[in-house]
Amino acid sequence: MTADPEALDRARELIAGARAVAVLTGAGISTDSGIPDFRGPQGVWTKNPEAEKQSTLQHWVSDPDVRRRGWQNRLRTPTLAAEPNAGHHALVDLERSGRLHTLITQNVDGLHLKAGTDPSRLVEIHGTVREVMCLSCDERAPMERALERVRAGEDDPACRSCGGILKSATISFGQSLDTRALMRAEQAARECDLMLAVGSTLSVYPIAEVVPLAASLGASVVIVNAEPTTFDDLADVVLRAPIGTTLPGLVADLPPV
């Protein structure tokens, strides 16, 4: 599958002419790094409904068995060992050109940071799996530190500061999104002159609303995704092609701004 050459040229032209690009990424940008999506045919929750229960706050808090199984799953997940791919690095190149306003990601894998994205320009709207948080005192710590305790024999490690329940620093079902992160995402949509949506079906709300918001304020919209998305009809360019090969071509040799 390759993108239409005319569409590629138009997308390159729009990106080269932009001065403030807001990027929204979804699970599709990380599949080349060996991280499966959640709801696709080979998705984590499709193949293992129990994993969805472990991502529900009520079950995690109320059921110690769910937590024990969840920590064991964390030991086996490929996410923490994954490396950024060409798509992640392409967005770092976009930032180096001086065009990146904000990178909003729905992913919790931390690969944008690992690729070199400036933390001050990154909004991890659903949190990160690379840290744990205490549900009582809000203290955060590296995920690897908690996993070391699990490997040492603790089946349900508690917060060492207050004894509270630990969970990954991700937004679980039943847990509210960070208001500050939402505000930053909305601000990016209002201030950008181009919205680049990559690897997302744009069906998860409220964050998907940044795309029509940006479009309503006059920003161009470029969508790169293997499957149709909710907002294809309002995009200036839609590219149906592999992200890992398409995205680097879109930002190659951009003149600095």
C-alpha cells in the first residue's frame, strides 16, 4: 500500500508552508515498534478481554487478584523494551525544523520521549506506562522500580511512602483525564496552522475533537492512517499508507523556519 503521489506532494507542500504544526498520534504510529493496538483484530483487548479489566480503575482498586495478574502482565509486556521507529523520529525532525507547536499523543508507551521529542512540547493525554503512581498520595516513581519489587517476590507492591495502591501512571477506564493536559491540547488546536493526525482512527473523545476544532479555526488538516478515520471528510489531505515510510518522506529536507 502506497500513498497517492499527488496527495503526498500536497501534504509536503502544506507542511513546508506551516509555521505551527500540532500533531496528534495514536496507536498506529507505534505498531512498527512491536506494540499492538488495543481494539484491532490483533489488539490487546481483542485477544485478551482480561487485560481490559486490568485497565479499569474500579477493578484495579477493588480486586487484589486483578492487580496481581496485572503486575505479572507488566513483566511480560513488550512496551517497556520497545524502541522508537522511523515515524517517531520523523516527528523529531519536524520539531528540529522549528515547526512543531505541540505533539499530543494518545499512546502511553513513552516512545516520543525516547525518540527525543522535547518534553515541553509533548502532551501524553492518556499518561505513561513508564511510571507508576500512588492512588492515595499521587507520588510517582519509575515503573521499572516497581517491577524490580515484583521480580523480587512482591505480588502487589504498595506505595512506599503511604502504603497506598500503585498503578501505572496511565488513564484507566473510570479515571478522569488530566485537565491541564486537555487544556494544552485545546490550546494547540487553537494556535496551530496545520493539524497532523497520525495513526489514529480519531474516534476516542474528547481528544479527537482537537481535529475539527483546528479545522474550524482555519488550520489545514493532514491525516496519515492505514484505515478510514472519523474526520477524513474535513481533511485537506488523507494518506492511506504505512506510517513508518510515509511520515519520514513528509518531513524530509524541510527548510528551517
